[in-house]
Amino acid sequence: MFICLTWETSMSIEKEKLNRAIRNEKIYRGDAESFLLYVETIFKFKYKKKFRRTWWDELLAQALMDLLFGVNDRLLLEMPPRHGKTERGVRMLASYAQGIDEQIKIQYGTYGDTLSKLTSTETKEIMESSIFKEIFPTLDFSRKLNLNTHWLLKAGGGFLGTSVSGGATGMGAEIGIFDDLLKAIEGDSKAKRDEAYKYYVTSGLTRLEGRKAVLMIMQRLHPDDPAGRVIEKQGLVKDGGLWQKISLPAINNFKEFYDWIKGRHKLEKDNCTNEEKTLFEQIARTLTIVDTETYKQNNPNLKNHEYKKYEIKRNKVYYYQLAREAYLKLKMIEPTVIHYNEMKVIRPPLTPLDEEEYGLDYLVQQRTELGEIDFNKQYLQEVNIDRAGYFLEENITYVTDIELPDQYLYIIIDPAESEKKTSDDRAIGVYGKSVDESEVVRTILMDGRRGKWGTYDLVAEIINMMMKYPTARVFLEGAGGGITIKNVLNNQILIMNAKLQKEAKDQITASITVFPPDNTFQAKNKRIKLLTKPLESHTFQIYKFMDTDFKQQFIYGELLKFNPEKTTNTDNCIDTAGLSYSLPDVYPKRFLEKKEKTIRRHSQRKTKRSTWRGY
């Protein structure tokens, strides 16, 4: 069967071939525009959809190409979740790099095996696609090793997908791509942060060769996450350090806009255009302020449904008023300028990274669901605001030796949720309790120790505290192997007492109480919130000369960061303080006890003396 092509059809085919050849030639150039053209081509022919270039894509593409071709060797990319950072920084960059240079070796790492396998497989599928083979026809996989997560190229290049939990062995790498080494839920865990950074150093940096380039991609989770650590240890290029940083919050000026609009006072209703009205309605949906108390006081005889009707009406008017004022303020805000080397991008106020997929409505919803702190971290890349604002540093007061009252002492132990050394800190707090002449309870944090201890190390720390504070009663939470810890503690006390007896020293005699854990919802946060009034009234104080490490962690690591809306296992130091207020057997030594006993003894002596004299 013969197919006869017209001259026009034949010319059209030849033109298409020529256009593809020109396109491929442009892709080979290896600059920012070439990379973006490659991405657009893969999207069109492999994904069967259009790649939407954003206002920031050219800047990011230039940074990625600078890393690939040795202009920079350290690049940190901060971006929110679901905004294409893995697509651009892993799948597209890795496949493009191996197409351009078939001898390049790449290591990719992320927080878990499942994600690592998925992303590695998707990268390989791109390289096996017909469009990729058309662009890079000489690239061929080696038969010696051709797995979805680990492959070699005949020309000598290769790819290895790894994870924090799995580690990396064998192959070296010229480029290490580390994409979200922490899960969002693990950002507040020091143990997990340590594990992620250890993986980066031992399984990542030690494998680098040749270019020795690193791309770290993160949604920020903590000041001490892997991104925070590399900045602290090695610094930014602009400050004379090693790392180039591109930080792309999901939206700019969002926090000042959000906070500002919530707190504005009521204004007179203003007329507006239809365009403005649409904007006002959108902004109004972000507000949840309803106040009818004054209206109720002025109209005490109205029925409930009439109050409700007023609420709805007032709410709508109030929203428009606030939105109008916000709209006027936005016109005065200066745009954000994003710099990379000699490049800069102007970002007008309230400009999302992806207006079509993740616009203002979506971000407001995420802000509501995640809460301010987590939203600011993951979406705005603001992790240096370490203080949640629930407890204030101005309410923390200290005492010295001369100010210490006559008090009962208690050793309170939070054994954490796991007996493994990789768990979060176990904490031992020592608290003094007293009541003054005005019947006000005073609590003093006297001492403390914390650490990722095993059972015997924890027991050794407890015994040291019991010897240091021999009159203190011991309270041990039953969670985290509390019963086992008590049994080991009792045995070790017997051994210690035998030594003390031999040395003619005072033995350990304090009581040890194991109390059951409270597993109700947010029980720990409720206990910690008991510190609120004592701190504000300065009846919870800290001994100035206590253990420095525990004091620093207690104040700056936990207390000032405490967020009652968040459930975390990292508040173990301040939890011991909360327990000092919630445990019924942790009671104060009363000021009047000593005074009453003195009066009673004096009265008895006086009575006996009177009787002896015969009066």
C-alpha cells in the first residue's frame, strides 16, 4: 500500500522536524532559557499538559544552571509545599543534567524511602520517555545497574535515590540534591533534626566528588532544621559564606496584611466600584470578628433571633469597612525585590507564587487550618520567630540564695515517650514549694537536668539529684517505661546506699511515687498553661544559679516557644513545671507552720515555768 503525500504535507513534516531540531539545539545550550524550554517540552509531550511559567521561574532556573555548571556549589531553595520545588529541583534538574552530561553522577535524598523511590522512579520515567530520547538520543542506561532508584549510564554517569532512614552507600556524586530531609510533623523534634543533619553530613557530603555541588530544597520547619544549620555553620554568600539562598514565600506581605486587617477599628461604610467590591468580598471571607455585646446591653428586651439578625448585618458591614481600609493600605506598600547575583525580580504586594493553583483564598484557608506559627514556617519561610507569645520573657523572675524561702522540695521526672536514645529529651526538674503569710503559693525552679538518656543513664541522673537534694520527694511519670525505671532506680539505690553505709555517709531515704500518665487530649498543654498566672504574678520563679543548660532550654527552648494550639513531645522540661502545679501531692510548705510551732513551743515553756514557780 502506497501513501501519497502532497507537497504541502511533506513541507509541513520537514518544517516540524526543523523546528524540533532547533528546539533541541536550544535545549543543549545549558542556560536558564534552555532549561525552561526543556521543562516546557517534557510537560507538553510527557505529561500532556502545559507548563505555566511563573514570574520567578527564570530566576530559579538561572540559579539551578549556575549550580550545574559550577558557578556556585551551594544553593538553598526555600519554598512552600505543593509549589513545584521537587518538580523543578529534582525531576527536571536531574534528568536535564544527565542529558547534558552523561558522565555526571547525582545523589538524591529525602526524609523517607517511599518518597525517595517515587521521585526517583518518576525521574527515570522522564529519561525513558520518547521525547527525552528525541532530545538526547545518545543517552543509554547501563545493563549492569538499571533500577528505578539506582542506575548507571553507559557513558559513566549515574543516579542514586536515598533517604534519611535508609542512608547511602557505594556511589559517589558530583551533585547532591537534598529535598525536604524533615517531615513537617517532625520539625520540632531535636532528635529528628539531628538525624536529618547527620544523614546530610555522613551520607551526603562525604559522597561528593568532582563538582562537589549541593542543592538543598526545604519548606522551613525550625530555626535548627538542616537549612538553618548549614546557614549557621557555613553562612550565606552575601555575608562572606558559602551558600546562595533563594527564599520564595507562598505570598508576600501576607502577615502584615492579615494581622493589620483583623485589628482595625470600625470605619464609616464607603462606596466602592464593582472591582473593589469583589476584592472586598474576597478579603472579608478571611475575617471572623463578631461582637454584639454593646448592642445587647443597649437592647436588653430583644429576642435571640433578633440578636442573630443584627450579628449577620453588622458582620457584613464591618467586613466591607475593614476591607476598604486594607485596600487603601495595600496601595501604599512597597513591592518586594528578590535578588540572585545580578538578577532581581520585582514582586508586587500580595503576589502568590502560583495565583492560579494557590491563590489568596487557598492561603487564607491554610493559615486558618495550620495556625499562624506553622503557616509562617512552611508557607512564609519565617522560622526565626522563636517565641509564640503565650509566655512573655518580661514575666520571668529570678531568685538568689538570700531570697530562698523555707520550702518543700520535689524532684519531678518526665521520662519522655520512648526509652530509645533517639527520642526527645528526658527531663528532671527540682521545684521548691512554699506559702507566705498572705497564703500565696510560691514555686521556685531550683535545678534540672535533661538529655537523651537510656534507662540506666536516667537512673544515674535521678540518684545524683536525690543525693544533692536529700529531703526532696521524687515523682516519676508512668509513661516512657516509668515502672521499669522505678524498679531499676530502687535496685541502684540499694547499691548506692551500701556504698554510702560503708563510707559512713547519709543514705538515700526519699520516697518515690510513680503517677499515672494523663492521656487525655492535650493534657500536657493544659498542665503547662497552669504556669500562666504564677508567671504573671511572679510567684513562679527561677533560681539564678541552677544548671545553665536546663535553664536555657526551659526558658528559650520551650517556655517562650510554647504554643497551646500545638501538640508536641518536645516540651518535656516545662512539663515538669506544669506537673508541679497539677500533682495533688506536690504541696507547699506553709509559712505559718514554723511560726505556729514557735508560738506553741514558747507557750508550753511559759506554762511549765509558771507552774514550777507555783503561780
